[in-house]
Amino acid sequence: MASTEWSERTRLLITVGAVVLVNVGVWGLAYTARDTWVLEEAKLKKLSNEVHVLQQAVDRKEELTATLNQNKRTYEKKEKMLPEITERDKFIEFLADLAQKKNLTIKGTPPNYDRPVEGILGIQDPQNFRRDIWGFSGTADFKGICEYMNVLEEHYPRFVSLEGLSITTSNSGMNVTGTKHEVSFSIMTYRYVGEK
């Protein structure tokens, strides 16, 4: 009988040992699975954030398309403001007529055509643009000088730039209205010559 009891006790110990081993194995697998689940959950969260950011960009498609179209229209409008090469003679006539209307006697120097625009701030692709420079010197009263500059800077439909303006008064004291002063300046226009 004693061997039967021992045998049952042995079986009981073996059964308890097996249950403990199975539980330890299950807990070990559960712990490993938990680590894997945490890593996968972090990856999912990261991907969800990326999807959210991309969705926001997709949602802005209409807004960005409208901005792009507006920029294209602005660019086309500005490009049309750049004079064509065939309009240079018209521009010289315009400058001469304007000078006569503003009582500005001009002694012009020969134009300096097709100058490069490298080194000029704000021009992103300088190889596609050229500038034409007209140097002027002459005499005019102060009002005429200001009106001439105003028309060129604010009312002329093409893009022009005035540089190197110098006014030398006829005397160092008070000048009577209408007194002529020596004036010199350069007028520049920019032209789009296309992709090279």
C-alpha cells in the first residue's frame, strides 16, 4: 500500500510540476507577446500620425491649387510687363516725348543693350533675363524732374528701374521756382529672353 500512496504522491507532484511549468511557459509567452504588441502599437501610432499629416496635405489640395494658379497668373502678368525687344524704339520715343512734356532737356548717351542681370537681388533665374540701360543727363526744374520720375516709376506700364539719380542745383542759396538744375540718371528695363 505504501508504494501505491507513493505512486499517487509522485503523480500529484509530477502533475503540479507540469502545471507550474506550463504556467511559467504561458506567462513567458504572454510577456514576450506583450513586448511585441507594445512595439507594434508604437509603429501603428507612428503610421497613423503620418497618415494624418498626409491627409491634411491632401485636404489642402484645392487651396494649394488655387494658390498655384494665382501665382501662374501673376507670373504671366509680370512677364507681359517686361518689354519685348521690338518695343525698344517705342520706349525711346516715349522717354523723349515725356521729357519734352516735363520741360526736361535731355542729353542722352547711347543705350547699353542686352546687359546680363547676374548679381541683381530678387531675380531667381538671371540667365533668362536681360536689361537695357539708358543713361541720361540734362537740365530741368525740380517739378519737371519729379513728374518725369513719377510717370516712369508709377504709371509706365512696363517694368523700369531708375538708378544713379543725381541733381545738382544751380546755386547753393534759395532757387526761384522754375530754375533749371543739372540732372543725371539711368533708366533700366528688363526683358525676358526665355529658357536657355
